Amino acid sequence: MSIEILSTIVEVEIIAVGRQIREHERLQRVYGPGRWRKLKGIATVRLPSGVVGIAEVHWYEAHGLGRKGMKIKRIVLP
């Protein structure tokens, strides 16, 4: 499912850091070593169907490697 982020992500919170992340081993193997963090925030998104809404998004991030694995966890407002 590919999503398009239409606004800046606000209310960003860190969910987990380093070994606290369940997929830490996979992230290191696929994208390389780094200080991996799992984050969440709220953004306006466009779904593949063309619907635009506000959603809670989760993603992984490491310094120098950027955002990886962005996904919608729930729609806040349609």
C-alpha cells in the first residue's frame, strides 16, 4: 500500500529506540547500522484509492538513512 504524505507530520513521538524495536535486526540487515528509532505522528495523507484524510502514521528512522517503512496505523479523520 503506497501512501502519499500531503502535509508535514505533527505531534511526532518516539515509540521505541534501538533494541526495543521488534524489527531491529531486520532494519540493520536491510538498511544498514544506525541508531534506529520507531516514531509516530499525525499527517494528511492520500490513499491509493484517492481518498484524502488525516491519519496516524508510523515509521522507522535512523540518522543518515532517513525514514523507512512508513505505514498508516489508523485514520483519524476522513
